[in-house]
Amino acid sequence: MTTAIAPGAMGGRHVVETNFRRDINGLRAWAVVGVILYHFGIPGFTGGFAGVDVFFVISGFLMTQIICTGLVRGDFSLWKFYVARAVRIVPALLVLCVTLLGLGWIALLPTDYKLLASHTAYSLTFLSNIEYWNEIGYFNTNSHEKWLLHTWSLAVEWQFYIFLPVILLGLWRAIPGALASTS
């Protein structure tokens, strides 16, 4: 738990407690840097997928902590959990997809643009991992022509966000207090 000084009472300031973890945020930054260096082909960074794995593990830890803490406090809301995730992910993804559709309109042939539009729909519904798996392998040379290929990881993450709270909520109701020691 960290504390910060914020404007308010007591001489214009008061202490605000947050659960922000700088150590975990630092790990996420290193994971992202590893992935970026891998994608830019920097020598020595051939394990970009390890960064994705680290990011998934950190996300799983944080989401489990958020859910279990809410369940223990008795204020967990499935709807609020989903909305909070959507607010963090959807706006940037939407901007990316609209931008790529605009660029694609200018740069792509009609058949390629139609495929981009299809991939955009799969990306925005967080099903791109399934679509790309059905279409072609991630490492196939044709995969480099898919502008939204990287959204497979967002799809996996969002699918995790959908199922994890439902599973934990079900366990909590089936075995009251079972998750109390995890928070």
C-alpha cells in the first residue's frame, strides 16, 4: 500500500491510500520492453513471447487480487469489474482499429481491405485469437501481413477477464469464505 498527498482538508492536503504496486508496474514495463525489442528484431531479444507470458501472469495476479478483495469486503460487482476492464482497453483498441481502417482504405486492395475489416470485427469482439488460429499460424510468413495480429493477446486477456470472475464468484458462493485467505 502506498500513500500520496492530495488536495483536500487539513491545510489543503490529506493523505490518500492507494493499492498501486510500483514493483508490479515495473515488471509489466520490462515485459512490454521485451516484446517491443523482439518485434523490432533487436539481436538477443528472441523471446518476445516470454514478455507476453509475464504480462499474462501479472494480469492474472492483479485481477484475482481485485476480485477476491471485493468478495471478502462484500462489494464485488461483476458488472463494475467488466466495465472497469472495458474502460481501460476498448477506447485505445477502437482508435487503433479506426485508424487502420482509414489507412487500409487508402493503401489496400479491396480484397485485403475486406479481410482487414473482418479482422477489425474479430479484434473488437475479442475473438481475434480464435480467428487467427483458424486462419493461419502465428509464425507463418502470411501472418506478417495481418495488421491486427497482435490483438490475439488482448483477446486472450479479455477472455480471461470474462471467465475468471465468474469462476471465482461461483467458488465463493459454493464454498463461502473459501477465497478469504487469498486477499
